[in-house]
Amino acid sequence: MFIGSHLSISRGYEQAGKEALRIGANTFQYFTRNPRGGRARKLDQTDMDKLRALMEENRFGPLLGHAPYTLNPASDKETVRAFAEIAMREDLARMDLLPGNYYNFHPGSHVGQGVEKGLDYIIGLLNLVLPAVQGTKVLLETMAGKGTEIGGNFEEIAAILQQVNQPEKMGVCLDTCHIHEAGYDIVKDLDGVLDAFDRIIGLDKLFAIHLNDSKNPKGAKKDRHEKIGEGTLGLSTIEKIINHEKMQSLPFYLETPNEPEGYAEEIALLRGLRNTLQTDK
Ligand SMILES: [Zn+2]
């Protein structure tokens, strides 16, 4: 089972890999730059090579680089869209130095222009940045549908994937808290939700899971993550998710409200819930 949590790379890539091992993880997610925007950390190829060796030695699953929250490719402001383009170009060029990993971003908010206009901007930006991408899969995250967020339903994600020029370079990261708050009933009908995902987007496009419990009821559209087993999804739903035949081979990334010690406990808990018929805990 590939499981990890969000970790900081502020002390370097190799250190983050060591921290992952310390908490029982075999992958991790990190912010490509400050989550509120700003510059990426200084490039250090030696440090990246050390992480690559650590990942090979410990059979890590793919890493997930997360774009900053402030990145809004669907903004009505030219300057905001321009920043999104620059940041994504830089992030993806950097991620290609450590190929085979995933880059995740929030599709964006249309801020009142309407979904169609927002989608046009997102697709336009992707068509600008994707041609240079070599070894990185670019993932759209499923959103809770807060405010004017795009990606709060499977149709909007599908629309982007269907209209970009290079869909083969892209995929989806499904956030369990977000889809629950978007109104998909994964507590009572996980199979039905996955069938809908398959019909609308295609399960072959699903590459990663953000594994979070939720503070809010289904359909709340608020986006508040909760610790595993302490929220409205609950431990039995989480157990079904990690053992589901359509998701069990994917990497799971925790973004629960925790410090590393809390993540270590959740990872141990989840490994314990992993179906005993599966050889890899
Ligand atoms: Zn996210």
C-alpha cells in the first residue's frame, strides 16, 4: 500500500523522504512553493538525486507535488492568470527533474464569470504549459464546490480533460473529503459514486487519492478536512476506500489536521485496516 501524508520540503527533498520513512510512509505530498504563492525553494539537483535514491531503496510510490492554493488559472484578472502560468511552468519544469511523479492543482474559481468562461481559461492555460511536460502527470483535484470553485462535480473535471490538447499527460486526484462535501454519497454508496466517476471521467484517469475525513455533512460545500475516523465519513467508509478494488493500488495522501506524529498514528491505523488478503500492508 502506498500511503503518506503532506510533509514540508523546507529542509530539503531528502529530509522530507527521511521524515516520510520515520512516520511509516512510503510516499508524501509537498507544496511546490509556499501555499500562499511566492517563490519556489532554491533548486538543488544533488538533494533531489538523494531523494530519488531513497525512494528507490524503499520502494516509494509516486510523490505528489501540490501547487499553491492561490494559483487560480480561472481568474478574471489577467495578472492572476499570468502568475498561474509562470508558477505552473516553473513547478512542472522542476518536477520533471525528478520524473515519474504527480503534480496536483485546484482547477480554480471563476469568481462570478461563470463556469464556461472559467473552464476556457483553465483549458487555455493547460494548453500553454503541457507541451513542455515530459515525465510528470498533471492532476486535477476534485473540489468541494465552495463558492465559485470549478471541479465540484465530475462533469467539470471531464470537460477539462476532454478539451485539452494533450489529455494523455493528465489525470485526476480524488479528495474524499471534497467529493463528500460536494454531495457525492461515498458513505452509503461508494460503488455508485465510483461508477459515476467511471462513466463521466473514466477510472483510467484516476491516479491519486487525497484521503481525508470531513468535518461537515454531505453536500456542505465547505471544504473542512477532519482526522481519519473522527469526521462524517468515519472509519468504516475510510476502510472501504483503502481496500476498494478500484482504488487499492493507488497512492493515498493524508491532508488531515495533524502534525507528523498524528500522521504516523493515522498511517499505522490505516495499515492495520488494510485487508489482510492483500500482501502489502
Ligand atoms: Zn488540494
